[in-house]
Amino acid sequence: MRPQVLIIGCGFGGLEAARALRAADVDITVIDRTNHHLFQPLLYQVATAGLSAPSIAAPTRHLFRAQRNVTTLLGEVVAIDAQSRTVTLKDGALLRWDHLIVAAGATHSYFGRDEWAPHAPGLKTLDDAFEIRRRVLMAFEMAEREDDPARRAALLQFVVVGGGPTGVELAGTFAEIARHTLPGEFRRIDPRQARVLLVEGNARVLQAMPERLSERAREQLTALGVEVKLNARVTGIDAEGLDLTTAAGPERLLSRCIVWAAGVAASPLGRALADATGCTLDRAGRVVVEPDLSLAGHPNIQVIGDLASAQSHAPGKEPRPVPGVSPGAKQMGRCAAANILKRLRGQPTTPFRYSDYGNLATIGRHSAVVDLGTPAGPLRFSGYLAWLFWLFAHVYFLIGFRNRFVVLMDWAWAYWTHDRHARVIAQK
Amino acid sequence: MRPQVLIIGCGFGGLEAARALRAADVDITVIDRTNHHLFQPLLYQVATAGLSAPSIAAPTRHLFRAQRNVTTLLGEVVAIDAQSRTVTLKDGALLRWDHLIVAAGATHSYFGRDEWAPHAPGLKTLDDAFEIRRRVLMAFEMAEREDDPARRAALLQFVVVGGGPTGVELAGTFAEIARHTLPGEFRRIDPRQARVLLVEGNARVLQAMPERLSERAREQLTALGVEVKLNARVTGIDAEGLDLTTAAGPERLLSRCIVWAAGVAASPLGRALADATGCTLDRAGRVVVEPDLSLAGHPNIQVIGDLASAQSHAPGKEPRPVPGVSPGAKQMGRCAAANILKRLRGQPTTPFRYSDYGNLATIGRHSAVVDLGTPAGPLRFSGYLAWLFWLFAHVYFLIGFRNRFVVLMDWAWAYWTHDRHARVIAQK
């Protein structure tokens, strides 16, 4: 019987690991809670009605149709047993493995305030995106039917919490919708009077970027009509709005559409792994891995992607933490696959080394900031050219030829018409 | 103050009525429970993962953006008052009207067996389509994880109840998915072993068609791999399957994916109208209208589309019932709008006359049946040419240039690759 490789999760890390084993003499099982691989960097476009879900979500088993050593299963892993080398699914089924790659990703963290969740959805899954889309569009619909000016103003106030890439993208696109997509379609309200706020706890947005690009991003957001509130701490969220504390004192913002883009927590499978193997979790619940991405004392279990607290080991340099971005997850996926092959051949495994190709974030219709590492040193630019670069980089990495083409078409259309075609609110 | 025209429902009838009033000196309010106009003839493609929802659903207010005398509202009408000329919305709001067009459409009817509904969803809304898509795809996913041969066979049994156009389209596409889209993507099951059954209570499918075309449709379905059961009466549906009675006696079909395409009932607003005006309802709950589509004694209320039990009044001919198809609804919408203008000018209204351009139904990848009325007599054909005709007719009538283009692209892609791109199962 060939070695059984089980991969939990088919995000960027899991997908890449399975693909890297395409020629290996192993049986691979990929199990995921959903039936699709999601191109998460464009999920904010689904949430803001610019793209339809199938444009960024490819059926997992379709992606593996030609890779005959992969079996795709739909299911949720709830427990891991390192002794018997099995995992237990939610419906009680058991799956056996010889090599396990855990790539279960991350979810939102409300920093212990889970009661905020129903009032401020985060953006990790397609269902999250549909919920945000529904709230944004419903706020305008309800405002059109509201006669009371105060309640109408509250309906037209949109708050994004968290100034990372997702928060910046969402806030910029909300402003674009209010300023460019919807005007002319309402008779009682002027969508341009909508107020979009981006609330960030630190002194600048896009913390992973150099300071100059953060400042450019803030300027571009402001030019789009987004009010950026820095050094602002959220102290409460309820069905009517949220409470802030800034240098100017406490403040109350009324809003029926609050989006949470502030905190990330590792998948609960991290806890399950710790129970099974005694491995260490970091503060965010991520699994602390060995240099080769395996668990201490469990060389046949590897953890990759957002669930891993991993270090990059470049020769002659200090280990550095790997950022939680998709290139990191993909590179870990390839490293984990290579290390399985090495172990099967009896060779020593290699430590993970992260190649940082840079950092991009888009801000709205034609602005973005780009920070690239090149052999000649960092290349940093912003504005229209950065936006074009961002656009083609994202479309290039989209899974599957058809999706790339469809997404480009959708964007070309949206660009010329300001139209956002995916404005369907599913009924309740 | 200009006359207030209120249109309830923005399906084919309501949309057409509002458009026909574009140059009129009236204020039009279009109210709908959803935010989109749905191109229902292609809804089965969303249910079978061939098209994404935004391809066939255009935001209603976007369609009316340039028609300045239309205000679009999202809301559900629950009561109508003919005395005070108001309607009441679900949230208690009141809307005033001088002229009312009720175009609230139809819903499923389980012939008094509403307990069947959760086990056999119908196909009227986008949410219905998502639910059917989820059930079809989940059945294959669960079969891939099922070891018991009997349970696996039950999971791979798909039953469509009702041999009208929707039932025929769904059954044909299910067979296509099993035979052409999914093979190669599973490792433990062979999707080609799926059994697709079409259950019809009468002696032939597509009853609205001439007998010869019904027979051709049955042959084409059989060639695609659909088992057509005629003269089969459904006596029970539960979570595990359905019970039938045929000439051969009672039969039990195990299935986890049953779709109801058998019965149509008028919207509950028909009952509300009867309460308000004393108008007559027919057996299906449809409102019996005067020749000019108004209600007896209430000339300023008109009922159109699937909610109306209307007659076609051609000069020198007996009145004939209008079929429940989209051209009928559109023509009634234009007639109702014209009659409002006539009443405003003090002219007599004209009776509704239905122009029957024919009848189409598609059966699968390249079969269809077409029955056209031409001045030279009926033109009837089937097969590949009929399919091309069906394709272009549907794409031509799709709302909005972009949608037409996207749908054609999607079909060109699906045609060459057998791929169905919209195979996303949203999480629960």
C-alpha cells in the first residue's frame, strides 16, 4: 500500500502541497469543509458586488481532476490522533494517514468580544462575503425607504474596523460604490452622502508596508472620500453602531453596516493539534513549528499557512517570522511536500525559507501601493501604475484560465461603466 | 400632484408595465420583495451550476436608473385597501396609489401536501436555485464518502417531479452533469452511474406542445440517459425518497435530491385582493380579470402575469385563456400600461389580446423542441437546430447587454469544455 498523505484544508497552502506531490508515489487525500478553493485576495470584490462567487471559487475536485493520486473529500476534521494516525470527521468518520499536512487556515478574532460578531461580520469565506454584500446593499435600500433624517444618516454610515489590506480595500470600494456606482439609481436619497469610515487602532494603515506607502494609502483613501480614523480603539459594537476611543475622547458612530477586518485567529484545529501532540500555540492560537514545518517529536505532521507560526531560515541570517500572506502559504505547501518526499527517501528534511516578493494593496478604482523586493533593492510605487500592477498580478495568480478571463472582463466592464454587476441580494 | 402608479412585483409583467409608462406624466413606484429582476427562463441553469446568479439577475433600480419617473422600493406588500387606495407593507409602512398593477407572480403548489416542500424544493427564486444546486452537488459529494452500496445508489438517484419545461430542462441537465461534467473528478464513485428520473402524472411531457414534439422530447431525454416515467402519480415524499403509483402498481424511489416542478399556485396577494375587492379567484388562486385586465368594479386595479386568470380577446374569435409564460406577462404589462394612459385621457380601455409566438423547451446539451406560430402556419422542429434557436432566443431576451454577453461566453465555454463553472456550495 502506498503511503497515505492527508491534507486538511484546500487554501493556498493545501492546494500547493497536493500539487507538489503530483508525481509522487503516494495516495493523497485532500479534505476541506467547502467544495471550493477560494482565491481570497479577491474576496472583497465579491463582498462589494464587483465579482460573482464562481469567478473566484473553483471546485476543488475540478482542480485535481487530472491528478490521479488525489482524492478530494468534503468534510470537517474535528480531532486528530497522532498515535493511531487518524483524524475524526464531524460526522464520526475516521481517515487514516501516514503523513499529515494541516493547512486549516485562520478565522476572525474579536479579541475575546465574540458578542460583537453578529454586528460586525468578518471576511474569510464566501458566506461572509454574501453577508457583507447583503448588509451594504440593504443599507442603501432601507435608507431609500426611511423618512427620518437621523435614521437615514445612520443607515448611510459604513464602518470598516482594521486598516490592513482587507480593511483598506473594503473601505475604498465602499466609497467607490457610494460615489460612482449608485448615484442616479435612487430617487429619495443621494448615495454620495454616504459616509465611509476606516477605523485603525495604530498610527497608520497597512502596517506591513513602509511608512511612506502607508501615508500614500491614507491620502488615496481620503481622496476617495473615506474618513480614516487612526489611533482609534473600538470599545463596543452593537446592533446600532460602535463605540470608539480616540485622542479626542470617546465617540459613538451609528451604523447598520460594520465590517470587521481587524483580528485574525488560527483555526480551532490548532487547539486539537496541541491536545494530540502537546505542541506549543502562540498568542493567536497558531502552531509553533520546527524549522522544517513539522511538529517537535512528530516528524510526520506538518503545519503550514495561516495556522503555522513559522520562521524563515535563510542561510547566514537570523530566523524571521513568515507573514500571513498567500505567497507564504504556497511556499510552505511546496516545502512540506518536498520534505515528505525526502523522508520517504530517507533523506534529511530542509528548513523552510520564505522568499519575499513584496507586498501590494489596492485602494479603489485606480490606486494601489506596491512594495517589491528586487535584487537591486526595494521598488516602491503607488497610484495608477501600482493599480495596474496589482490588477495583473492578481488576475495572473487566479486559478484556472477561465476565471482569469472572466475576472478581467468583469473589471474592464466595471471600469468603463462604474457598474457592479453582482448586486444580487438573496432572499431570506 | 401627478397620478401615482404603483406596480407590485418586478418580474416580466411589472418591468414591462413600468417601461411602457416611461414617457407618461405619472409617478411610478415599483415595489418588489427582492432587489433584482430575475430572468426566470434561465433559472434552471443557476440551479445546475451552469450560470452564476448575477448573469440572470439584474438589480431592479439599475434597470430603471434612466427612467426618472420610476422609484424602486424593496419591500413586501401584505395587504391592499381599495377604498383608501393604499397598500400595507410587511413592516407596517403604507403606500398610496391612484392606479395599481398587481404583478406578484406565482409560487409552488404541492397540491395541499405542504409537508413535501422541505424534501422537494421548487424552482422560482434564486434561493430555490441555490438550494437545488447545493442538493445536487452534495449528493455526489456524499456518495464519494459513502461505503455502503445501497446508500450510495440512493444518493446517486435524482428525481424531478413534473414534465413541463422546467422539469424537462432540469432532468436533461442533471443527466448531462452526471454523464459529461463530473466523470473524472471522483475516485470512488462513477458519476455516470447516477440515475435521473423524470416523473410526470400525464401521458406525455411538455403538454403545451403538439404531441409529436412531446414524443421527440421524450426520445431526446431518454437518449441523454433520463428515465421518463409517464402516468405516474406521486403519493408521498419524505427525507429518504418518494412514493409513486403507476400502471404497474406502487413504487418506492430512494433519493436525497428530489426537485418539484409540478404545481404552480398564484401569489398569496391574490387572496389579499379578493379580500379587498371581492374579486373571484380560480382554482389555482389566480385573480379572474375583466377583458381589459382590471377588476370588476375596480377599474383602477389591474392584475397581470402569472397572478391573473386572463383571456385573450382577438376580434371575431372566442376568448382563449392566456398561458402562464413570459411573453404573456410582458404583453399584459404593456396592455395594463396602455389602459392606464387611456383612462387618464378619458378614453375607453382596450381588451387584452395575446400574440402567441410559439413555444420552446430545451432538453440538454444540444436538443430542444420548437413550436412557432408563423403567418404560413405552425413551424415545428426539434434537435440541434432547435437548440441553437432556443439559445439565441433566450440570450436575445436577456436583460441588459452585459448579461447577454456573459451568458453567451459562459455557454460557449461550457459547450467546448463540458465544464460548469458555478459549482460553489455555500457553507452552512
